[in-house]
Amino acid sequence: AQKVTQAQTEISVVEKEDVTLDCVYETRDTTYYLFWYKQPPSGELVFLIRRNSFDEQNEISGRYSWNFQKSTSSFNFTITASQVVDSAVYFCARKIQGAQKLVFGQGTRLTINP
Amino acid sequence: NAGVMQNPRHLVRRRGQEARLRCSPMKGHSHVYWYRQLPEEGLKFMVYLQKENIIDESGMPKERFSAEFPKEGPSILRIQQVVRGDSAAYFCASSPNREVDGYTFGSGTRLTVV
């Protein structure tokens, strides 16, 4: 199976620290898409980013940034100057072109302590 | 412009009862996807439907589970004779076409089997 691995089960940091969530994926496909979702304590899933395999430029959105490294099959997510409201479970996912289903990692539970 | 609506948010069923979970896609979306999130796990794909058709049910358990997306009305995920192991969060997502730019997920239905 072409897995998505989030090796960090839980991370706990103090507010204002930077934190990076790792995501490593397996794929035999040349065209694929990678996603990050946030699941806050309320339980809903919030879409954060979609990246296709041809676009290796890093992306920054406010305090969030994503580092896509095709050579290492990684798509890591960094939160700069973390805040308590960033506390959530974060999921990385992959989709193959032509398929409709996402394959999710196990998630990383991020706790930001005041 | 309402998002993906799922109801109920919480559902409690006794073992052996039936559970019906409803998903109304975003306006203009004719593709629906169901995912299950077991406690402390990532989401797992269950089924992909287009209006009146099941396109991919590779993630559906072989027994007791069924899904439909009629011409009129919401998509329904039906679980017959529920067991404790069915307790999970069930998420629905929708898209306007086959090539999704990023799913829009509903808030999920949390099923508890007692």
C-alpha cells in the first residue's frame, strides 16, 4: 500500500515556539497531490493546503509554511510563533491523479501550552 | 452558501440497531465521499458516490454497511446491526467533479454504539 506516514504521534511545545510536523509519503505515481488538514478539538476537518507533485515551491501562508521535498518524499508543515489556538490534530494526505480517494496519515496531535 | 452538511452531529445506538447518517453536499456538487475515523486514527476512505451511482466502494466493510446518493435528497450511509466497533466519526466530503481540488468535508457524525 502507498502509505502516508506521520511519525510524530504527539508534539507539545510552549507558545511562541516554532514547530514542524513531518509527513513522508509513498507513491509510484508521477502525478499526485498532497494535502494538510487540521482537526481542532471541536472535531471538524479544516482544509489547509493542496500541493501537486509538479510544484516544489515552498508555500507560506501567514505563520504556516510547507516544505515539499520530492527527493525525500516529504511534505513537512511548520508553524512559526505557535499559538494556543493551533492546538489540534494535523493530518497529511495524498491523492493519486485519476483517483478520488485520499490516503491519510495517522495524524499528529499538537498541543501548544501557554 | 452552506458547506457540506452532516446530520446528526452525534448519534447513539444500541448494539443491533440501525444507524443512518446523512450528508448534504455543497450546492452544485454531485460527488460525495464517505470516510471513517476510528478513535485515535486517521481517516479511512469508505465509498465514493455520484448521483444514483456507487463509483468506488473499495473501503466499505463487506457486511452491514451500505451507501446511497439518490437523485433527490442527501447521501445516506447506513449501518445495520451496529456493533461496538462501529463507534467512530464518519465524515462526508463533496466535490463538483471527479478531479477534486481539495475536498470540502462536513463536520462529521460521531456514532457511539452502547
